[in-house]
Amino acid sequence: MATGAIKNYQRGQWAEQTALDYLVQEKLKLLSRNFHSPMGEIDLIMLDHDTIVFVEVRYRVNNSYLDVIETINKKKCSRIIKTSQQYLQANRWTSRNPCRFDVITVTGDNKNPGIEWIKNAFQA
């Protein structure tokens, strides 16, 4: 793996952990991390009271070029939705729970990260 790829992977892992820590502080419970299916991956799957929350975590050093939320296109949303369906089928106990799709954006560095939680960022 190239050095730049390692740094990007480490930053991505840090951003996911930062988002997870934030959501746990907000009283959500972790159900799954980096859930994979043939359709794609979901960074975090959380439980917010009785709601299953599928969370996409996005990281940027800054928003000077493109707002981080703008990096989630229709194709990415479609993959997340299809992957969420795989999760729900594999975890039948969730069948009666409402679901939503959230985005957590993490910007800046580990000393002073900016975190934005966008609930219901898109619909299935």
C-alpha cells in the first residue's frame, strides 16, 4: 500500500472512531461497524432508541474545495440503501424497527475536529 493510501486509511479510521465516540456520547448504541455486503459498506450501524441508524462517515481536512456532504452522490446513496437492506435481512430482529440514513462529517484534525451530524440525510 502506498504511503498516501496508508495515511488516508488511518485518517478514515480516525474519522470513523471520532464519529462513533460522538454518537455514543449522544446515547446511540453501536450495532455494527464497517458492515460489508456485495453491494457495499456501511461505516456505522447504530441504534437510536428503537430506530436503526445507518451512518456514512465523511472526512475532509477542510471544506474549502467542496462541502463534504456534496461528496455523497446518488450512486453512493443507492449502495448504502442496498447494503442496509442486506443488513436488515441478515438481522431479522430489526424488521419492526424504523430506519434512517444519517451522515456524520468530520473536518479538521485530531486536536480540534469539527463534527456535524446530519439526521435523515437521504431517504430510501
